[in-house]
Amino acid sequence: MNPLLSPKSGQKQLLLGNLGIVRGALEAGVAFVTCYPGTPSSEVPDTFFQLAAETDIYFEYSTNEKVALEVGAGAAAAGVRTLVTMKHVGVNVAADPLMTLAYVGTEGGMVLLSADDPMLFSSQNEQDNRFYGKLSGLPILEPSTPSEAKEMTKYAFDLSEELKLPVILRTTTRINHSRGVVTFGKMKKRVTKGTFKKDPFKKVTVPAVSRILHQELVQKYAQAQELANNSPWNFMTGRGKWGIITSGVSYAYVMDALGDLGLNSKVAVLRLGFTHPFPQTLVQRFLRGKEKVLIVEELEPYLEVEAKAAAQEKGITIPIAGKSDKLFSRLFELEPGVVREKVAKYFGVSYQALKPIKTEDLPPLPGRPPNLCPGCPHRATFFSVKRVCGEETIYPTDIGCYTLGVLPPLSAADYLLDMGSSISTACGISKATGKKAVAFIGDSTFFHSGITGLVDAIHHNHNVMLVILDNGTTAMTGQQVHPGVDAAPLGRDLKRIKIEELVKGLGVEDLHMVKPRNLKKTQEALEKAMQHTGVSVVISEEYCPLYARRIGALPKRPVYVVDQDKCKNHRVCLTQLACPAFYIKDNQVVINPDLCNGCAVCAQVCPEGAIRPAKQGA
């Protein structure tokens, strides 16, 4: 049995914040979970994927975040407690139904996990999703520790059912991926089946209905704000005429800073965990009698703007600061040293930063840029595409492992906006330049949001080539299932939708299937596709080697070696292919046998034929 399913109340576990969220949802009696995987949220759905095999919880990796929210909304409308998870940019995809779901409301408790990514560790932007609370009128909870992540998740379901609204649980990478002691509580009995009560004049959002629903949402907002003003998740610590307002992981940094600076008896702290609706009355009470207040938060001045507005309304004229050139930046995540420095600066106390450890006598660390894995089929595809299509062709790309194709020497990425944008932007670029553009998209991303772009390309007969990189899994976020995956090796009975059949059904006339490790045949197919005027699709089909190993589908192949007697040291293998299994030793190219998986692509690239399978026993 998975330890997270333990019925023993009171036991303590050291858990990731994401696993704390899982346990909190289990204790709340969650029965229905949907998602589209995305870092830093991925461990939550991945764990439920495992738990679904041991329990009666329904779980699905949905096609995209919009679908995940809509499927979850349907379950919640039938009274079943539902969790929907995604990363911050996924909420953009789900925003269309989310805004109207706020009007319609829910019957069963429904929690939306929005995992934000300050510092862009694995994202294309670092938007602050607290603003979705303002945009939708929905409540937002923000934990400061993994333990709170568990407890807030549990509370979020109760809050949702009290307000009849979805509740947004907003986390950041440091909460999702840090560990802390989590105390298990009692498990609520799951209710896996519900009843949908027909009430079309409250649930069918034609204008006349939505006008009434909007009024009800405003009333619920006032109710939620009153709850926020009195919420135990919003609390004050310490005493003094100086004040700090903070939330999320920043609270931990603030408390460390006050201890290090000896300010615990001089600075009062208001920690906000129920951050939207903004607890205006509570903040006004905190501000009274303070000489000055500092707002410590990551990314946008969300709390700062609200605190200043609350002060102005009550005529409280004290300095309130947060984001500025001299204090906290709107960029990236905070870290303890920065918080310590800015707190000292704002309150005018002496502070001596710790001196960094001397490293002058140590050799510099070698660069370690992110890289496609040894034997990754994407590298072979990029190599062949560049060989056929050249440097002048424009290559819009998409979001996945293959985005790493932007790095030299592959340099197979010129434009990227969001998931599914490759084919659509390629259409615009092709039309505007009069030249055929080549777009790259992965299999999971194609199902997520690439199909509509391809439909548009076909409908308008844009002169583009779409290369679908089908590695049989959602590789970048942890090898999750998508509609094109054969789920049988994972023990799941799911209908597989074959990409080639879907593409044919859409009306693509010039379709090519290739195995990218066969460079000659791949390049022949690419040449035909480039000669075609209109939409061409090339499906490059080869398992991700890590996923293949996981499901026992990685063939046993000999590793390859460089025959030093034949090698002329042209280093084409390095300058054009750059598999990380290669390295230089004694000014000669060598292959690391522990990294090589025998894909044989390098052997086809070497102009001297100096790369060959290693002799057994050698």
C-alpha cells in the first residue's frame, strides 16, 4: 500500500509539498482527479495515477488543462469532490471555462491547484496567478510550508462546499519541491458517485442567467472576504511599531531574517495564507499604530497594492513599501539573503552580509547546459531536418524536451510562444515571408493544442511542414500518458489514438512516417515534404529511450566506439550532432560506454566510418 493511503492519524512523514497536497486531498475525501502534467505540479497527478490503481479514485491525464477543468467541473457539478492540477501557464489554457465556472459554481468541493514557477525553472514565463483570483472572483489559498500545503488542501474542499465555488490553491516551486514534516490526519470517507440535479436556469449560462449568477458571485465574494478577515490562515506574530506583511514561502524567509537581525521584538508580522479576497479589515487593523510597513512577496506587488489601498481607505498615512529599485524586484524568486538585506535596509538596522567562501584556488566548474539525452530520437530528427532544410529555413518550435533543440549545434528553434504555437506561428511566418516554414511539435503537445493549428493550416493551405516528434510519452514532465500512448505496458486500459490516422482524417495529403535513427530514409522523406507546396506532415516515431527502458521496450544494442586508427579528428560528431556520450580525451573523440545506448546515429554521421559497434568482451 502506498504510504500516503495510511489510515493512521498522527503519524509524521517527511514529504514534498506536492505529496502534502496529495495527502490533504485524500484526507478531504477527494474522489475525482484530473490534470495536465506540468512542473512544478507534476508529482501530484503522477502520485494519483499510482493511487488510482489501489483505490476507487478516478484519475485522468486530460488532453489539456481546459479539458481537465471541464471534466473536473462536471464531476463537481454532480457533487463529487474533485481536484484539478496544472502549472501556472496551464491556467491560461483553462481560463475560458474557469471564468464562467465561477458564475455557475460547484456542488461537490472543487480545488484547482495552480503551481507557479518564479525564476522560470521550467516555464516560458513567470506570471503571477494570484491575479486570477481578481479576474475570476474566486478564493485563493497560499501555503508557506509542505505541512500547510496538506492542511490548506484539506480546508480548500470544505471552503469550496461552503461557498459553492472552486477554490484556487496557489503554490510556488519552493513549496511544491521542498520537504517538510507532515502530520497525517483522519481520512474522510470518499463519495465516488454523485447526482446531477437539473437546474438549467442556474447552470446554462445564457446572458439572462449569467446576469443573475454574476450578482450571486459578488455576494459570495463578500462572504469569502469576511472569511478571509477572520481566517486562522491569516495571523499576526510578534510586536513592534514596524510591520511586515508577507505570504507563501516568503514568510519563512522573513522569520529567518528577523531572527538573524535580532528584530523579533521590534517587528510585527502579518502572514497571509487566505490571500484572496484580500482581508482588508484585518490588514487595516494591522496597519494602525505602525510607523512603517514592508511587503515581502515574490513577483508582482499584489499584496502591496491591496495594502496601500486598504490604508488609503482608512486614512492611514504611513510608509508602505515593497517593490522598487531599492527594495524587492518584480523579477524571479526571493532568497533568504536578499530578504535579510532588504529588511535591514528598510528598517535601518546594521547588517553585515556573510562573506562568500573563497574559491579562487579551485578550478572553474565546467558548463553544464541542459541537453537532450544520449540516444534521444529528437537529436537525429533535428540533424536530418537541418541537413535537408538548411540554416535559412525558419523553425518555429513548441514546448517539450525538443525545445532544447534551440541550443547549438542543432540550433533548430527560432520562435516559441506557448503550447501548440509552432504550427500556427509557422503559418503566419510562411505567409508573411513567402517561404516554407518548418514547425516542430511533440506528440503530447500535438494533442494538447496543436490539432487546431493544423486544421487552420490545412483549411488555408499554408505552405508549412509540421514535424511531429512522437516519442511515445509525455517525456519532459515525467513520462505521463497522453491520448497517443499505448498504455498497456503501464497496466492501463486506455484507447490509443494514432497520430497518423488523426492527421489523415484532417485531410493532410502529404504525410510521411519515419524512424529518425535511419538518417538516409528520414532525409529522403524530408526532401519530398519540402518539395510539396502546401501542408506537409512528417511523423518522426521513436520511443524516448528512458521511457523505453521503463516499460522494457529498449532493444539490446551494442555500444559504439571510435576507431582511433580511422578517425581523422574532423569532429563532425561533435560539431553537428553533439551527443553527450562524446567527450575529448588526449585530443581525440571518445564515446562514454556508460552513456551510449547504441542508437547508431553517430556511425551514420561520421564521414570516415570510424564509429563502429564495440566488440563483445572488449
